[in-house]
Amino acid sequence: MDEVFIQVRISQCYSQAVTVTSPVRGQVNGLTRKRSRKLGIMDVLEYTLHLDRNDGTRACTITNTWILPRGHDNAA
């Protein structure tokens, strides 16, 4: 695989100290195979991570979208 394209969306609700250990939860939102004229076959992976403060309030949410080119149909 030569290239990976990544899009990141961040929603920060509260600041968080670097030295604090906090729970992180996540989920896969989707994994879809698509075709592109330029990239050929590609997989689009989207997942979300939630960072929570120790009192249970949400500190931030990050949604990442990775585009993983798989090559063209005629590629060996």
C-alpha cells in the first residue's frame, strides 16, 4: 500500500491534564469498499474515540476516517 488518506474531526468539550489517566472508549462506525477512477478499489474506515474525564463527563470526541487504496482491478 503506497498511500493512506486520513480525515480527522475533533470535538473538545473540556481541557484535560496530560498527567491524568482517563478512560478511552471507541467504536467502528463503518467499513465500506468503494471504487474510484483515480485510486481504484479502496476501503473507507471510520471510527470514533471518546476520552472521558474521571468524573464521567466527556472531555473530547475524535472521529477518524481512513481511506485505504487497494489498487485497480487489473493490478497483480
